[in-house]
Amino acid sequence: MSSIVLEPTPIRVQPAARWRPRKTWLRVVSPLVLVVAWQVASVTGVLPERLLASPVTIAETTWELLRDGTLQEAITVSLGRAATGFVIGAVLGIGLAVLAGLSTVGEYVVDPPMQMLRTVPFYGLIPLLILWFGIGELPKVVLVAFGAAIPLYLNTFAGIRGVDGKLAELAEVQQLGRLALLGHIVLPGALPQTLVGLRQSLGIAWLALIVAEQVNADAGLGFLINDAREFLRTDVIVVGLLVYCVLGLLTDAFVRLIERKALAWRRGFLGQ
């Protein structure tokens, strides 16, 4: 009887994947090209300085404003207004969303006015706010709070209504109370949508602040921009707008960090 000799199957070793550099740096190419083109147009006179200052002039102006403390003072004032208004708006938006989301009566009472208010433009509120609160800090804070509250309300309300009803049945089986249901089922289930609303509300809050600081402001970035407009200082105007942009991006990055930490469970659940 002939014996069968089995030859070992050779093991093929897959070559290590080649390391490929991340191409995120390509995202800065087009902005740099635009800045260079902007500078060239300014130097050649195609873009007059009275219409828009050159990037070099803007950089020099930024350094001057930082050196004498003007820019830091304006940023501090604007940050104070934005933070105060945002906290008030966040509390109101989330609180009203919980009230409307957990109760049919609350929905009938709260949701129609909120749906109406979300269509009101910022500039339409300014005359009323000045008549009601004067020309001090309060109307600016109220306008920022209004801008922050609406997106948070809409997204939190949608998140609460999107919670799986079976979880509420499970809570009844476990004999959870109203507060326990809210803390362990409803709010965690609505959290992803609430964080989306948080990012939107921060962006709108900065837009509201820009609008608010254009009216009767005596300090802050809006005052800096208005004062520069009177003297045709386009360099200072651009500096103020760039600071608004940077502050908006920083706050958005902060919320995204919170989102990654708070929703780490979802990445594992989805196999990401």
C-alpha cells in the first residue's frame, strides 16, 4: 500500500502595508494660494488698499493691536457677552425641549411659539430689544441667548422624541421613577442630537453676537469693527472678522472633543 506524502503548504507572508503620509496638509494649499494671490493683487494695485488691506498689512495691524492690548480687551468683552448669552440660551433651550418632549400638553404649549420664533431674523428683534432693555449690555446678551436657544431646543426635542419606546417599557418593568427615566433613558438617548444642536447653537450665537455688537456697543470686537469703519480701516475690520472666525472654530472644536468623549460608546457599538 503506497503511502501518501503530504507536503507542507507554504505560508505566504503578506508584505507590510506601505506607510502613506496623510494628505491633510493639502487642505491648506488653496487658502495659501488665495492669500498669495490677494497679496499680489494688493502689491500690483489691482486691489486698492482702500477697498481691502493686503495680508501683510493685516498681519502688521494684528501685531500692533496685540502689542497695545486693544485686541485682547475686545476679545475679553465679546467672550463675556457670548458666554453669558449662550449659557442662558442653553438652559432655556434644553429646559423647554424637555418640557415639550416629555409631555403632550407641554408640546402644545411650548412648540408652536418656538417654531414661530425660529423664523424671526436677528435684525428684526433689535428695535424691540432696545425699547425693552435700553442700549446697554442686556439686549446684546438676550440676542445671543435667543440665537443659542432655538437650535438646542429643536435638536433636543427631536432627540427626545426619537428615543426608542421600548426603552420606556423597560424602565417601567424596572420600576424607574420619573427622574430616573429622564436621567438614565431619555437624556442619554437624546444626547447625540443635543450635541448636534450644541454645535449649531454655538455658530449661531457668534453670528448673533456680531449683529448685537454692531448696535450701540462701546467695547468688544463689534465696536472695534464699527470704529474702524468710520476711519475706513479695512485692515482692522478684517482683523476683527478673523478673530470671530477663530473663536467660532475653537468653540466648535471644543464641542467636537466633548462629542468624541461623550459618545465613545457609539463608536464601539457601530464597529467604528
